[in-house]
Amino acid sequence: MATVEELKLRIRELENELIKCKQQRNQEDFQTPVIRPKIEKMSAEVVDSNPYSRLMALKRMGIVEDYEKIRSFAVAVVGVGGVGSVTAEMLTRCGIGKLLLFDYDKVELANMNRLFFQPHQAGLSKVEAAEHTLRSINPDVIFETHNYNITTVDNFTHFMDRISNGGLQEGMRVDLVLSCVDNFEARMAINTDLRMLIADKAAAKGDDEEFSQTVEQRGKCWES
């Protein structure tokens, strides 16, 4: 028969095992957040369970005519760092239709002071980690991620293709490209891509409704 001291020791061991199990379960729950069901149609109903109720207030206030139209747009965010991650988060919370994320870098613990990534995501590509986080915020958004450097020849060709054909409906252009990169080479690649697309669009239509004013490539404002 076990002594009192042995039983006390066993109790402490079981208590420690229980603490470890709870910590492990909490960690698993933290890494696998509960994702709400997708919402097919935005509702203007002002209730705590409606994630769009505050945004739909813009329609009630007369600021926008049809807030739900935001779901028909696709936006590309190039660079998911300090600026890009916040931009992607805000677009996701607003309910954008589709979000295309481009970045070649990985998440590091050194990023925790300024980015929305979490420590357990260290080592993941920034676009993969961003998609995990953003999808848990708003599962209604369609996400497309690309983990590569857009400045290489092959990747630039693919980047151009996705900007040209990666809209909400495959084969349509994205509606907006946001340059959130932190280096001159990548900015030049984005500007070159968009200038080529603008030229193609103007040549295809050839009427006065299709021409856009652009900043001269070598002017003072080209890379301000």
C-alpha cells in the first residue's frame, strides 16, 4: 500500500500533467481559430452577431449608395510587410471580394514588434501566414497568395499574368494594385507592369474613354 507521501507525490505529478495538457490544448485552440460561416449577402441589421453592421451604416448615412458592391472588387497587395499587412487586414475587415498577396519573404520573430503576424508563424512565408490570419478574420474574402520575388524574369511574367487575369472572375484584371514594397527594384517592376497594362488597354479600345493620365516615367514624381 502506498504511503501518504507517495500519494501526495503522485497527486502533484497528475496536477502537473493536467497543467501541461491544458497548455497544449490552449495552444492548439490558439493556432486553430474557430472560423465563422461565410455570409452570402451582407445585412444592414444592427446586431452584435453581424460583422458588417458598422460598415453598412455608411449606406444608412448616405455616404455610399451600395456598400455590398465592395465584394465585386479584387485588389492586389504587393509586399506584406509593415504597410502591406495592415492594408491587407483593413481590406479583409471591410469585406473586399478578392485579395491577391505577393511577397517572397518569411515571417521572423524580429517582425513581431510591427507586423500582425504571431510568434508561432515564424518560418512560414508571409503570404501563407497572412492568409491564415486574414481568413480567420473574414472567411468571405477570396485569397490568392504568391510567395516569390516579382523582379525576376519568370516571376515578373507570372505577376503580370495574375494582375491581368486574377480578378474576381478568372480572366478579368484586378481592380487595384497597391505597392507596399520597401525597395526601388520592386517598385520599378510594379510600375513597369502597370504601364504595360495601361498601354494595352488604350490600344485595345482606342476611344477617349479609355485613356488615363500617368506620371512620366523619368519625371520628378516617378518614384516619389
